[in-house]
Amino acid sequence: MIITICGLAGSGKSTIGKALAKRLGYNYYDIGDLRKQMAKDRGMTLEEFNKLGEKESFTDIEADNFTKKLAKTEDNFVIQGRTAYYFIPKSFKMFFKVSPEVAAERVFNDKDSDRSSEQVPKNVEDKKRLLVERDASDVLRYRKHYGIENYQDPKNFDFIYDTSNDEGIEKHVDDIMNFLRSKKLVD
């Protein structure tokens, strides 16, 4: 089974995705990390790279080709990426949502993730603004390159999960595993 995780910045996609993959004994892939590295390799922030992507499709296409190739060559993995559900239609598709306030607070205070390719915010409110701008750029690029009008549309997903109430990573993974068991997708 391939599990794709899409969601809002700060919703816990990477953290929960890694823990879920570990619990399942699956490999984990993070398209966001891939794009951040692509930006770094070009001496750009992620925000600058996303802006470039509004004009140049290669910024998305390289990452999306990796996703498509992975789906053809591997099984039993978790992949986090905003368009992974689109490029792996036979996956189990999850969407993580979170309130903008919680997202900004989490990302601003996150000391574990490598955010060296991202613009440094002055405070939580500034981070909230940057997250809104990032999402607007993503929406614009997905519409332009793929015709995706709303990557957050619930009809695209098998499971929608709100992480705003932070009960801990293991609780989130337990909730997801219980849902997967209820659908007889895992033992």
C-alpha cells in the first residue's frame, strides 16, 4: 500500500508521516525536503524557488517526476507532498488540516526541521503571513502546471485529519492506524 499525505504547512505532515511509516515498517519520502534541497542547490530560499515556479515549471516537474517514478518502482511506502495524491492516484490519500494560528506557532517554534532554505520570520505573525503567501504560490503553480483548482478539495482524499489539537505524535498515529484497520487496509 502506498500512503500519500497532503496538507497545510504546520499540520504535522512530515512528523506524523515519518512516525506512521516507522510504525508500518514502510519507507518514508518527503517531497517538501526534496524541493527545499533543490532551492538550496540554487542558492535560493524556498519562497524564492516557489516564486520561480510560478513562471518556470521545472521547479515542480522534477519533484513530481520523482514521485511518479517512485510509484512505479516501489510499494509499501509513505510519501508526503502536496501533489503526491494527484501523481499516485491508486494510493491511500490523506489530508492533514490545521488552524493557521497553530500552524504558524508550530513552524515558528520548530527547532528539529531543517528550515535553512526558508525565509526567516521575525515572529509568529510574520510566519503566518509567510505560510499564507507560500500556499497562494502553491495554488497558483498547481493550477498553472496541472489544472488542479483546489489541492485541498476533500473529494481528493480518503481520510481528512485535523491536527490542530496537538495530542502528541503517537496519538495521531494511533488514530490513523485505527482508521486504516477499520477499512481493513492494515492488520
